[in-house]
Amino acid sequence: MSTDYLVQASNLQKHFGHVHAVDGVSLQVKAGEIYGLVGSDGAGKTTTMRLLVGALQADAGEINICGYDMKKQVEQGRAQFGYLSQRFSLYEDLSVLENIRFFAEVRGLSRTEWLPRSMEILEFVGLANFKDRRAGQLSGGMKQKLGLASALVSRPRVLLLDEPTTGVDPVTRQDFWQLVIKLVSTPLHLPPNSENLGGEQEGGSVSVIISTPYMDEASRCHRVGFMKAGRIIAEDTPSNLRAHLTGRVLELRGGPLPVLRHAAHGDKDVEDVQAFGDRLHIRIRENNADEVIGRLRSAIEGAGGEIESLRVIPPVLEDVFIALSEPNHD
């Protein structure tokens, strides 16, 4: 496999009875890249993550991590990972520093290794002033940062984050993402004569694979893979994915919304109608926006509705996700 990628997976398969949880997944992730796995519940994101870290054994396919074949060099490959699962468990009676020490020593680090490294990581995630606080007394956002710190203590070259911000408030999500972006763009450095956090090679950095249900988070990734029924059905940069729907999304404001929705659904060139807050996003067939807008205006006014605005807008990743999630999408 190519040496340009820290993570390479080819044709991964994992079945649970008759359920094809992962069905031919292939992906490649470079150093310094944030790769987002996006999909509905049950799409196969978490199973893919567990296959990559070796927590599950694939029924078929190949995985290469930082040059290590995960079939033949499992322990060496696992040593390259930091993994934050959906159900990351803290020891609430231990302090912040004691929690990190536990995860460090499980990975075989000595005190001379883990202590300076832990202090640098705590400074990085903003928990240095809380190192002696019991984990059970931390806020939800601080627990999340402690989970990230624990995943980083082993100097991973690849960081896997399985829906790390699910259930937290928007401000905490923003703070967490700032840490992730900072991590891949400006890797941490330990004191002189020590190795760099992330085990970076010359000119390299940490790779991040993150699964998320949030499209605003997916937009922050360098590349996104949309998963459906165990397969990656679309993969590209967020801007390129959005470009597939350029000129095909209308924004409709007005009221009453049921009247607007009914009129939109009745047009022969409308593929889908979705509520986005107090407005509708209408996905249409290609190259006929002016015609659809004219017909919709007539239909809505004829039904007694009012239009505040009806215009073509740049698509967002939510529009792409909805289109890809439809039952008839290959």
C-alpha cells in the first residue's frame, strides 16, 4: 500500500448474522487530514471505527496503519492509535491527572514519560488548572476534554473520535473542534530532547478520523465519507460534495408552511422538500430553477399562501446528506 497515507483500508467487510454492518468500505487518510464519517444511525460508522482499531476482526479486507499490516502486526498498529469511543468511561473517584495516568500506564508508559506529557496535554486542552479535581466533579465539556487528553497521552499518529460531541452544547462542540483543528495544524511539542506528541514524521502531523451526525462538523473536515447500509456511497471535500447540488436548492420563506409544502410537493420537477427552521429547502431537477420558481409562485398564491422570498441558494451539507439518504439513492 502507498506510504503517503497513515490509514489505508481496502474492501472491509463485517457481518453480524445476515446484517452487513460494513460492506466493502475503503478509505485512505493522510497525515494532517481530518476525515469525517457521516451517516444515519446504523450506517456502519462505529463498526468501521472498531475494525480500524482492531477492536473487531474484519471478515474480509485489509487495514494498514502507519505502515503496519493489522492482520500481522496488530500490536504495533494499535500503538499508533488514540481512540475516543462513544461510551468513553472516566473513573469519577480519580482526579483528572490520575485518570490520564491510568490510561498512560495501560499503554506501558513510565512516570518519566507520562507525567511531563500529561501536563502538556492538559495545558493544550485547557485542564491544567483542574488536574487535581475529581473527574466526577467535571462539567460535561470538561469530561469530553479529559477523554481527548486520555486519547492523546500515548502520542498517537492517528486519532479516532467516534461521535465525540453527541449530546453536548454548541459552545462545547465549538471548543472541542478548535482543539482538533489545532492538533492537526500545529502538533504539540514536548520539552527539548523529547519526542513530539503524535509521533509525527518530518513534515507530518496527526491524522484524525471522526464520525459525526452533525453537518456543521462535517463541513470542518478536509474530506467526508457518507455511509449508508455499511457502504461509503460518496466521498469528497465538503465543497465538492455541495457542488453536486449547485443550482438545485431553492429556499422558500412565507406561510402558512403546510400550504407552501403542499404546493412544492405538487410540482413535477421538485424532488424533495425539507423544513429548515422557519423556511423550506426545495430540491429540484437540474437546470430549470426559473421555471419551477414561476410555477411555485402561481401555485402558492392560488392556494392562498404568501411568499416572503423564493430564491436559489448555495446548497449546504444537510441538503447533500438528505439526498444521499433517500431509499432510491445508489
